[in-house]
Amino acid sequence: MEEDRISSLSDEIICHILSFLETEDAFTTSLLSKRWNPLWLLVPTLDLHEYRMFPHYSVSLFPKLVFAAIFKRSVNQPIKKLCLSVGSYDSHHLEKVSLLDYDIESWLTGAAERKLVHLEFDFIIDHYLPPCIFSFRNLVVLKLKDLTISTASHVDFPLLKTLHLYHVDFDHRWFVFKLFSGCPVLEDFEAEILYIYASINMSTSPDRVLECLPKLVRAKLSDISEDFPLEPFCSVESLYLKEVEYYDGLFPTFNNLTQLVLISLDSWQSLVDVLNHCPKLQRLELDQVNALEDVRAGECDLENWVDRDFVPQCLSLHLTTCNIFNYYGGQEGELLLARYILKNARVLQTMTIWNICFKIKGKLCSCPRASATCKLAIYDAPMYSRRPLI
């Protein structure tokens, strides 16, 4: 008879091994023996995804498993991280689901009572975010997906450092400010596909807006509603903007920003506006610059724009690195963009361009450069596999 070496290990080592398993797999080890029965409840990380379990399990099993995983452990047995995804992408499954079986607020509150610090919540079934979450004071990381945020009487996240929102809708714009005001030490923010239904502004002073996120270092915004406020992010050092629209003349100033990624530029005016409001920018990455409006003779005098006396402060004093990805090289607007940066960036050290049309190399290599030490590198291949990230 072979020796059961795994069972002879200490509880701490076995729990560490179980922490690498999905929670439903860790749960099955409780059936091995009395020795193993309670060990899965000592694992401080719960990873529960209903769409991953279905259709391998009955619809009624998932709520029972979540309840057991949380409430079969005492309040002294911590749940440090909870990844909870409720619902399935299978339409037949959704027909069977009854929200009465999903006591989500009770689940989340129970996890919070067990010292929860990291919460990832994905509600595939169309539903509002339970307001109890806004009072989970121990949270350090909060990631929300596929849900709608309404309002709450208060927001209190004194320890929250990371907030990520994916496919999230807000019922009211003013609550966005309230949410940020309740995150005084937030350092990392991401939003992707975010929409605001009601755009009524709350009465707030500029000073209050700027104080919303005083510790924020990094922000990544992709495909967000045009009335989503950018002012709370003014203190960031790194900023990623993809398909982000804003009202003309209302782009805020980012006095601490040193790294910027811009994807899917829509016009020259928006590019100029952004650069004018990033006075200390050192690193600039541009992607899909072919989205810039094409330039045709007689439509606009962009040559004069390129050579005009006024130059954004970041180009004159601080920009050292510029990367341009998926540069097609066939539009005059793209060529003017690269030439403009080369002719005005006085301390630029490197400009790297990945393009399809290699013929632009000669045009740019002969272009005057404001920086005598600038190195220009051009690769005749698109960077589809690489997305510029900060």
C-alpha cells in the first residue's frame, strides 16, 4: 500500500496548495476524508464563477456552494480575496435562474465580515450593484464588471488603492464624484466601456474636484462616456486614453503627468488640446494615428499649424520619448504629426515608428530636428501584437 504523503503534510502547506485551485475544485477535496473535510475552508481566496461551472453542475448548486464557502467558516477564518461572477452567458441557463436563490448582498456582507480586502464582482445577470459594498472599509482592491451603479447614502473606502470598472453604467453623474471623494488614497484607476445615463452636474467647486483623488498615480480610460469627468484625475503621473471624448475646451490640465498613451485620435484639435494641458509630459505613445482627419489641399492650412510660433510646453522642455504605433504613412496628416514633433521637441531623445509604408523613412530622416541628440527608428511592420501600455 502506497503511503499518502500529501495527507501527512501540515494544514498550512495543504491550504497553500489548495489556494492554487479553483474554489469548486478545492471544495471536492472535502470528500476525501475527515482530515480533508475542513481544510478548503481555511483557504483565504475564493474564486467562484458560475458561468465556468455551468452546465457541469445543476443551476441550484452554485448558490449553495457560495453560501457554504463563506458562512461555513467562522468570522475568524479570513477571506482575503473574493472573485465572484454571478450568471452565465448561456441564454438557456438565464431562463432557469431565479434571483431569489441569489442572496448576493448577504454573500458580500458575509465576506466583508471576514476581513475581505480584495473584491472582484461580475454580475452577468443585469442588476444593480448592492449598495452595501460602499461601506466595506477594509477593501484595498475593488474590480466591478457588467453591472449598473445607482446611488448610496455614503461611500467610505479609506484604504482602497485600486479601482477597476469594466462595462459599468452609472445612473447619475454626480455619484461619480461622490465615489471618488470616498476613495482618498486611490492610486490606480481603470474604466473600460463606461456609460452615464443622467448627466446632471452636481454643484461642486473646482477645488473640491481636484481634491477627489489626491493620491492617484495611474489612470486608464477606454471608451468612456463623453460626460465622464476627467478633472479628478489631474494628479496622475501616467494616463492612458482610448476613444475618450470630451467637451471642447474642457480638457483639464495634468500638471504631474509624465507618461501618456493616446489611441484612436479623432482630430488635430483634440491632439493640440491634450498636449497643451500636459506641460511636464516626458513620454508620449500614439496608436491608430491614421484616425486623424485626412489632409487635402485647400481644406485646411495645417502646414501653418505645424510651423506656427506657439508650441506646447511639453514639447519645448520635457518630451524625451515618442512612440507611434501602426503608422500607415499614407495620409498627409500622419506625416505632419511626426514632422511637427521632430521639429519642436527640443529635448527629444528617441522617436520610434512602426509603420506599413516604409517610404516615409526618407521624408522623416531629412526632416529638421529641434534636438541634436534625437534618434529616429522606423520599422516597416505594424505593431498589431503590441498595445502601448503604461
